[in-house]
Amino acid sequence: MSKPQRSSGVARCGSDASRWGQLQELQVTLTSSVRSMIKKIEQEKNQRAIQQKERDPVQRERVQSQKQKPEANKRATTTFVDFGGLSLASCEYMASIPEKTLSEAGLEVIQDVGCGNQSTVQLAKITCDGASARNLSQGMFRCVKRFSKVGLSNSGLQFMKSELEVMQKLAPRANIAEAFDLFQDAECFYLELAFQQGGDFTQLRQNALAAGVPLTEAWWGDIFKQCAAALVHMHELNVIHCDVKEPNLMLKTANCFEPQVVLIDFGVTQEVDEQRTVIYGTPGYIAPEVWDTKTWGKEGDMFSLGVVMLQLMLDRVPDSGNNCGIFVEDTTSYRDVRAATQNREPPFECLPASYPQLGQLARQMLQKDPSLRPSATMMEAEIEALSESWTEIVEASDEAETPPPGMALFEPCEGSTEKHVCLERTGSWASASTAEGSFLSSDSE
């Protein structure tokens, strides 16, 4: 009796093994079929795209030239090897981006400038071959924003696409960074941008003082008015920057006496009616209401600019040393920063007494209630009106006797906090604040 039972068990095991083998074969067959279907769909779509291009006389020539260049086709195929996770729309967009190397684009990378979440920024020099095909009014240098294809997500590609489209939509504008080209090679996408020689606002105060520029309310007013002008243009086109901060504001040239402000980095911009489920921006600059709604409004940009204004005037711009932002100080998490932004009163009492009008404007822009903040247009107009009073102060001081350039006269005044600086370049007087007392000087601080 036991033998038949044993034989039955063996037979049963053999039957199970047979079923398992059949299931494996079926899985392999299904997987192969699915892959074949996907490949067939992709081939049909590519064929339709080629046929559509061939109907266009301009595209027909490009298609024919690609057929005559097997190496170029091989390189294009290599480009898409690691993009199985991207959507079909993303793949179509990538296919539309011209292929060329940095050398073929006439650019030679000199050094890395910075690194962000999605990209690396490099300084590049235009080569002799590249100079002939470019308008060199912007100089012989460019910034190249490089997006690695390794691990590139749909959202990363969308941010790159959005940044270029926004810059093209906003250009040309004096206070908006300019984009020149977008291209790709086998490893990266490259966005060619104008090079801003004056550096960003994290070093603005230091650079101005090193150049001998007095940090007057009028000088700061000119800086902030240009920042507002950039936002006026964006907001008129219903585009919100969503990441206004010192690293994203730069000077076009190194001339701090006549600063030309440029707003950069449009990777996380948002349309006015767009709704988001993820908060984009930099903690410490994100407006109180954005922490709740996750969606930016124009008022949010104004709050961010208010943070920039106050931190610059207080010399509290975040750096790698002891300085941290006015809403980041004494925080250890995003939750802490959110609570500080929504509840903490900014340190207006620390503002120098020589910045009364701009201090009041910063108060308005940092209101917790977005409806109480001025628009970019209102801010620009208000600073324009204030500049007239600042000009009258400078003209009145011009009537005083001016010492020869280079001569410093010390005149202590008890209880005064005004410093008057004679600019050697212009011979005119300007007023600045100091805690040491009042004196006359043509030397930089």
C-alpha cells in the first residue's frame, strides 16, 4: 500500500513541476509579446513622424541628411538607451532637440560655477569657430546649464523645457536673463545662457564696498527698483518666478556704481492659474500662504523679494559662515522654517536709521496677509517716487564745498549716524550710514 502512495506523491510532484514549467514558459512568451508590441508601436510612431517631416520641405532635407549619416543615426539611438522610464511626450521632446557636442557648438568649458538640484552650471568661452556664428554683443563668455541624462526624470526634463520656454517668452528684456541655445549630446542636455559678469546678490554688498560704492538708500533703491521691473514684466505675462532669492539675482556687469540687475533661473516658474501638489521654492523665501496651498501667486514673489531686500539691508544674506536667513535662523527643519515664516516678525528694528523709506516698503512686502502686499508695479512706482526725494538730498549736498578728490576730512558729530562719501569718479556727495559716527571721506569703507 505504501508504494502506490509514494508513487502517487512523486507523480503529483512531477505534475506540479510541469505546471510551474508551463507557467514560466507562458510568462516568457507574454513578456516577449509585450516587448514586441511596444517595439512595434514605437517603430510605427517613428515612421509616422518621419512621414510627417517628409511632407514639410524644410524637414525633408533634414531627414535625408540624417539618412546619409549613419554615425549620426547611431549616436541618436544611443541617446535614448536609458530612457525607458520617460513618457512618450518626453521622448518626442528630446528627439526635437538638436544634437551637437560642446565643441561643435563652439564652446569650451573653463570651470564649474555652481550646482543645483537638476543641473550643473559651467562657465564657457566661445571658441574661434563659434565666434563667427554668434552675436558677440554679450561678450566672449557664456554660462552653460548642463542636465545629465543619467537618472533624468519626466519632471526634470519638464523643468528644463519649461525654463527655456519661459525665457523665450520673457525675452528680450533688460532685467531678464537671456537664453541662446538648447542642444544635446549622448550624455547631457545643454542650455546656453548669457554670462552675468557682476556676480549674484550673495556678494553684492562686499563687491560694492570693495569698489568704493556708498550703500545709500538711493543706491539700494535703484537695485530694488530693477528687481521689481523684472517681476512686473513676468507678472504682466502671468508668469510667477517662485524662487526669488539672492543667488537668482545678478549684476550684468561688474560696475557697481551703475548696477544692472538681471533675474535668472526660471526652472520652477509657474503660470498664474496652475495648481500644484508639491511646494517648489527655497525655504526661508517661500511665502506663508504657499506653505499651506502649495501654489504660488504673484504676491508670493513679492514676499520673496521682501526677504531679499531686508536681508541685504541688514547684511543677513545666508552664507556658509554664521549668517542665515531671517526666517531660517534658529530652525532645524522645514517645519520650523514654515512656522517661523508664518508667525515670526522680521527684525525691522535692526534696520539702519538711514533706510527709512525702504524699511517701510519692506514691511509692506513682508505682510503675512498676501492681500496687503504691494504688487510689483506698485513697488516700482513707489521707489520711482522716492528716488526724486533722494535726488534732492544729493543735489543739496552738492552745493556744499567739495574737497579735492582723494582728500578725507574727519568731522565727528555727536549723536549723528550719517557718513558722507565723496566719490572720486564723479566728485559728487552721497550719504551712507555708519555706527561709528559722522565724517567726510572720499575713501571706501
